[in-house]
Amino acid sequence: MGDTIRKSVDYQCLVETAATQHGHFTRAQAAACGYATNLIAHHTRQGNFVRIHRGVYRLRDYPSSPIDPIVAAWLAVGKERAVVSHETALRIHDLSDVIPNAIHLTVPRTSHNHPKLPNVQVHTTTRTPGPSDVVWREGLRVTSVARTIADTAEKGVGPEQVEMAIRQAIAQGLTTPRRLRAAVSGRSQRVQILTERAIQSTAP
């Protein structure tokens, strides 16, 4: 959906956009569907739109989802530059049983002026995720399984959780030892040893 301002209000356009994002939309996306700022404010006062973060809204009657807070944070930081990562990505991939203490997003280190959101941790990196490092899950840009494991291991998530994630990922065919070794190449020796130990434990 482009961001060109439409001449008339198109509610169906807004619904279709929001439907790809669990009922959420940004001010720019609404504008692309013909909703001027004052009209967005009007619908928010009327309760038709629910303001979640600055510039991020949700259709009031759209069914809720457990990942709504993740979607809203991702849109607020910027869906083109942010990717769901670390423990939050482990949760999306359903790996390990780690419970994230915040919503984790990663942006390039060259990215600036991201909003400060409650219970959201924005990581910056010089290892900007490339095409092979990003997948789409539940309408979200998420780090791939191998990249997620490398990032969480480097961040210092408990070794037992990292090893569990590796064993589960290989057993479920979500990644391979080769991809994991490539993902941790260039990371610390601790991360490489931890990864190799977990890979070896899955060998028949």
C-alpha cells in the first residue's frame, strides 16, 4: 500500500491495510487511504480508532491477538527499518521457553530518532540483517531462526535457553547446523563454542 494521499476517504483501504497488521495502522498508512490528521483525531475521539503509540492506531473492533503489543511497537519504531529480534523473535518462532522481559526490536546503528516506548528495547547493530536474516512471521519482519539464536547468544541469554532453542530448531527443521555456524561466524568465541556444543548434542 503506497503512501500517496487519496482524494477521498477509503475505509475499505484502511481495513485491508490494518488486516495485514493485526488491526493496526500508522498515521501515514491512514493518510494513504484518505484520512487526514483531523479525521483520524475525530475517529479516535469517537472510539472507532484506538491510539496505541504516537502515530500508531488500532481498529476498535478488530479481534485482539497476544502479539498486538509487538505489532504496535514494530510499527511505531518503523516497519521498514525495524525487525523483531532476540527473545521476542524466539517467542515468535516458538523456540525455548524463555519469557521476554521486553519487546525486542533491532534497527541499523545508522538509524536515529526511534521513539522511547514503554517495555520496548531497541537494539542497534552494525550487522544489519540482510535478506537471508529476515523472515515474515504473523505479518511481522522477524530475524531468521539462525540470526535470532546468534543474537540471543551474544546478548547473554542463559546458555540453557540458547541450547534448547538450537536443539528444537534443528529437530523441527527450522534451520541447519551449517546455517547456525555461518550465523555465529565472527561472533565471540563464547558464542561459537556454545553453538557448536548444542549442535553436537543433536548429532545422532
